[in-house]
Amino acid sequence: METSSIRVLLVDDYEPFRGAVVSRLEKQPHLRIIAEASDGLEAVQMAKELQPDLIVLDIGLPKLNGIEAALQIRELSPKSKILFVSQETSTDVVQGALATGAMGYVVKADTGSELITAVNAVLHDEVFVGSRFASQLFSEASHSQTSEGVGNDLVYLPKHRTMETSLRHEVGFYSDDASFLGHLTEFIGAALESGDAAVVVATESHRNSLLPRLQARGLDIGAAIEEGRYIAVDAADALSMFMVNGMPDPGRFLELLDDLIKTATEAVKGEHARVSVFGECVHLLWTQGNTEAAIQMEKLGNKLTKIHAVDILCGYSLGSVEVGMNNHLFQRICAEHSAVYSR
């Protein structure tokens, strides 16, 4: 959505909180508060009359709760984007709120750090769920139905990427090695089972742990390696080949991945060969404290999807690092992907 003069309707029954939200939003030059409502029925009526671009909506409202109000607003003002801002922290409530067609959910206690980010994400057609829910189960299925093979562990989905392009560049945040290897096995196993190829750029321990898991699925990994449909590369070695002065060199990165993908593609029989690429280099960069390099690598991954018929999964093993990932970095990483998983 064009972000000049965005018209905002604010709905909350607690006047001091409305004042605090107005103060934050009015500091953004592209936002304009056109009205405030203190109950659900009033919100529905104002939405019908004013057709605002954005509605910031509480759930615990008198006369008509926010979820019921949102359902009516979707009918009466279908172009209005809805961002829930509520004190409710139950995952069931959050999923119910998103199921109305709302684009985002922020807990009131987190508005100081997340409100503006959420507003901007929603205005750019991205689904935003507060960082405290990053390990919970959310998906685009909250708006429709769960895609086969995805399950309910999709956290954040930038809709403009998946709807307007064929980009499949996903990322997983894993709490431990078991969840890490479980998802990696699903991702690589599905590619090999369908006759496609796979490239795995991972640490030695993860490469060694992956092989028996793939074999347990009934895959002949020895044959896949011999055919060239399964290619495994050490993540640290890969980094040494394209990092220059602490940052990934675009030419070297694309050359390395181009060679790997072409080799894997040539091994696949059929006209519409695809290659699934898993990368752990970004995780290593993050653990080294080089977060900007990790972000630049994610951007290069997006370029790769425009050159080759590839599906990319990047992995961050949070459980193996003492220092947690801050919310700002988490959001920046999410913004570079078509889907984000938390397991």
C-alpha cells in the first residue's frame, strides 16, 4: 500500500492507552489518526462511514468484542487493514484474531518496541505477529487453510513475496538439534523422494547426523550421491570461499552456488528439475556476531531464486548459542524470506 497519508481508525475503550498510541503513531509522518472509537459497535459504524486504510483494534471492547467487530468490518470496509493490539496473550485468542482476516497482532505491553514495526509490516501486506509468539504456532493458515507439508509452525509470512513471485526462500529457527535435524530431513527427504536434487551446506556434525535420518526414510543416499543428486558441502569451507573483508562477495557467492546447483540440476531426469538448497552459513555468521553479513547472505539467497529453479531453506539453531537473537535481527531476517518456521 502507498504509505502517504495513511488514514487510521483507533479502537480501544481505555482512553489513556488510546492517547499513548496516538502519540506514537502521530510521530510517523505518513500516518493520520482520523477517528477514535471506544466500543465495538462504534468501531463498526465508523469503519463503514470512513473506510479507513488501517484499523488498530482492541479485543476486550464493550458492546461488541474486537473479533466480532473485525468480522463485520471485513464485510463493510473490505479494503481496511486490521492490526489487533490487545492485552490477550493466549495463542488461541491470537489465532482467532488472525482468522478474521486481520494482518497483525501485538500485545499491549509490547507496543513500545513493536507497534510501529507492526503497522509498517501490515501496510506492506505482511502478516505480523509479536516476537513473544515467535516459538508458537502461527501460519498463513490463520487466514485460510494450512498448506500440505507445512503444518502449523509457520510464524511470519510476507504475503507480497509468495503471491507475486515464485520465490521459495524459507528460514527455520530451531530450539535444539532434534528439531533442526527433523525439519532438515523433511526438506531434503521430500526433494530426493520426488526425484529432484538437494544441496546441503552445513556443519560436519549436522551433515553426518542427516545421512542416517534420510536412510531411515528409505532413501538410497549412496546412489543419490553417486548420481550427483545429493551434494554436501561444509558450511565453514563455503564461507571461506566467498567471504571478503567480513562480508559475502556477491560474485564469489553466486559463482559457488551456481556451480553446485548446475551440477545437481544436470543429475535430475525430467524437464522441470528443481534443487532444494539448505544453508547453515548464515547461522555461523550470526554466532560470530557478524549479523550484517548474515543479512546480506539472505539477500543473495533471494537473488539465487531468480536465477535458478531452487527452493532454499536457511537454518538458525538457537538452542546451540548462549546469546539469544534480538527482535530487530529476527524481524530483518523474516523480511528476507517467503516463510519462517519456529520449532
